[in-house]
Amino acid sequence: MDSITTLTVGRVSGLIAFGNFVLTVTFPLLLAIVLIHRLRDKLSAVSWSVLARQLHSTLWPSILRTDSVAGKHVYWSVSALAYTNIGLAVLGVVSGVVTPLGLGDHIRPAESRDVSFHYAPDLSNFGKNTIARPVMPLSRDCIITSAYCPGAIVPGAVINQGEGNRSANPDITATTRIPENITEMFSSVSKKSSVAGILDIQYRFWLPYTSEYFDDHKPYPRGQLLSLESLISRDDITLVEGVIADMHSGGIGFRNHSVPSGIPFGAEWEEDILWVEPEISCVNTNLTYELTLADTRNGTFSPPIRSIELVDEGGFSNLRHGNPYKGWPNITYASPDPQLRADRSAWLNNFLAGFTYNLTDGNSSAVGYGFNVTPGKHYPIAGSVPYFVTLDIQSLSLNGAWLNLPSASFDNNGTLTVGNRTIKSAEDDLYWYSIGLFSELNGRCLGQYNDASIRNEYNVECGHFFGAASRVDGGNPLFKEAGSKWRKPIYTCAGAVKSSVKTVSFVMNGTASLESLSVKKMEDK
């Protein structure tokens, strides 16, 4: 909000009008005093008439309450005319002062025309810490040192390139160079478009990396993932080097920032921008950890956990009926459906956890009828306190590790081998069979156990999320003392990244720099 002391065109105009009014009223009063002071006794009749007109045109008659301003014993039409003239004079003064207050300068778009754009450097930490693009060609390595990336053809090096085959000639190293036909295919669309292509999105940091497995031991650019600055405290659309970050609704757009040249008063324009935003859903399992703190040891900054238990807050006692293995959707790029996947994963997670606690008394035929248990019951966590359990938030892969369960997975025949035993079904050993199913939980959430034709096309990440602990024994929630009890909620989450093209409206004032550039609005294409 503007301060009352801020001078604008309207306020200056109002002050000038008010000054004119004061001068119009006071100057005739002072002039009349000077005129009377210089008055001589002998004047002509015409001089007296002119003097009378001058005196009566000032406020002196009103100040001295002469007959010319009398309000009594005056014919009504004459009095009405006099008061009308006074009202019009006051109205003129007020309008002359108030009317200009709303005036101001405003620059509006005049016309559309073609202009050239130039690069707008970012002077913040993001721009200062963005390394210049390498002069070396675009590169990639697929980590697997014994095979080449798909499409990377090196004559004599790999049989059936792109299929992950081992090198037929170990003396020929793999290449990180991206073939020209691939770069042309993925860059041809973005050459004459503001929509970024996949090759336009690069690491902010990189280093020249040398490996005995690639490019005959010559350096190639390799990206680095480094933390630079957090924007999480902002609640607006922020422009930084190479990125448009929407910190209010979530999502980022990719743009090599440039502004129009030779525009003294600014400009407005629209661009189509590649937009990426997360789509994450979490479901409360209604199971919680209850932690009991131990004494703080020397040299530790957080109190250790003495014991841990699992508390049923409805996750077992109110588990929905039915078979959680039925109704899983086939995952597609168009509809990953993280909400449904997180929900089904939470249901299946509790379902399998209940079997490991023998809540059906070993009866696998009870599947689909829920668990006949009491809400609020505590269940022990096997073994020692898991290494990842603290009072802070954590995340973990979606498997049985959150219950400190051993790891076991099915072989290609669908059987589970434990020691000298072979478990083929839940009837053989419900506990170990459930542990084997736990090993598939993350993959089922990802979409690996659906239609085989799209098995490798999943684009979802899943996991457990453990919320921050809250004290439940009635003590000071800010004091982490030995013996105090705390609970952590447990969630299952599924997330995907959604890409789209948005039409972004930019506004720039007269300064051709990134600091003067802002986003006016964004709309879906």
C-alpha cells in the first residue's frame, strides 16, 4: 500500500488546486487592506463605486457581518440566489481539489509487433552457480560398463547394439556420445518452439568425468546432483536460471530466460512452456509406531530409542473386507492413478502385516474377512529397534523392513525357499509366505505385476512415509526426556510426475533483465 506521503500525479494536482483556492481567498483580503490604507478622503463617485465592488467581492463583508451578507429580512428569491452562488463556489473548490486525486500514469500494451529477444542472466545464487554448458558433445552413460546405451553404435564392439549385450571386443570401450539421429529426433521439435525438449533439460552442475570403460579414457560431461538453495518458503511464481517455479500450486517449467530488446516501457507476451508437476498421494495405514526414549548418550544429538511397538489405531481392527489383490489398475502414462495405488498398497500392507502377527491363527482361509482384534492393541516389533526409526520424518521402500521382518523372495517358479524348506502356498507356512508377498509389495504398487506388455513402462514411485513423532504420555511435547512415549503415523505413498504444456503470460517493465520479468498468469494449453 502506498504511504500517505507518496506523491503521485493526482496528489500533486490536488495540492496545486488547493493552493490556488487559498491564494484566491487570501490575496483579495490583503489587497483590500492595502487599498483602504492608501485611501484618500477626496474620491470621485466612480472611484467609490469601484472600491465598493472590490470590497464586496472579498470575504470582508462576511467577516464584518455587513448588510450585504445579511440573511434576515431579505426577499427569499434573492437569498436563494446568494446561497446557490455560495454552494456552487464551495462545490467548485472541493471538486478542484478532490478530482485530480485519482489521476495517475499507467502504461498499457499498445500494439503487437515482432521484436528480438536476448538472454537475461540470473544474478541470484542459481545463476551464479550454474556452470557454463560444456563444449563437449551431449553424452550419457548407462552405468552398465559391459553394455552400451540403446542406439549407441560402435562397430565391432557390441553384437545387436541396444539389447544390453556384452562387448564382443573388450579392447573397444563403450561410447557416451549420443548418436546424431537421436539428437536430431529429440531436438527437431524444439528448434522453432518455446517448448523445451528432452535434450534442452540438463544438469545445472557437471564435471569432466573420465572412465576406463568409456570413450577411450577421454573425459566426458557428467551431471552432478547438488543442493543449492531452497525455495520452499516462497508462495509465488519464481523465475530462476532455466526454470519457472510455481511455489504456490507446485510444478516447474523449463525456459532459457530471455526478454525483448529495445522496449523502453516494457511488454507483455505469451509462450508455451513444458511444465512438470508432481502428483503424490499418501494414505494413512492407521497403524503407528510407539517409541519409548532412552537416556541420551554422550556425543549424540538425538535421544536413542529404548523400545518400539506397533499400535493398532484401526489398521487391523477396522481393515476393510475383501481381497486386496483384486482390482489393481494397469498403470499407463496417461493415468498412473497414484491415489488408488497408495490406497491399495496401504490395504495390502496391513493385510500382510496382520498375517505376520498371526491375527488369523494361521488360517489362510480367513482372507477377506478382516481381523477379529481389539482397537488400540500393542504389537511388538521383532528384534532390535530398526536403524531408520527416529523422532523425525523418514521414508522407506515399500516392503516388510518397517516391521523388522527378514527378507525373502519367490523364485521363478513362485516358490519360497527358507532353509531346507520349500514353501509353495500360504497353507505351507502363512508367516513366511506373507514375508515373500511383502517383497513384491513395492513392485505391485509400481505396476510390475500387471500386464506383461507394459511391465517396464511404469513411471510411479512408492514407499512408506513416517510422520514426525508427537508425545502421547501427557508430558511437555518439546522435552525429549528418557522414558517418554511418542507416536509416529505410518503412511503408504505413491507418486508420479505429470508433464504438460502450459501457456504462460509474461510481463516485463522497462528494464530488460530477469529481475523485471514476472509471470502474469498460466493456463493449460
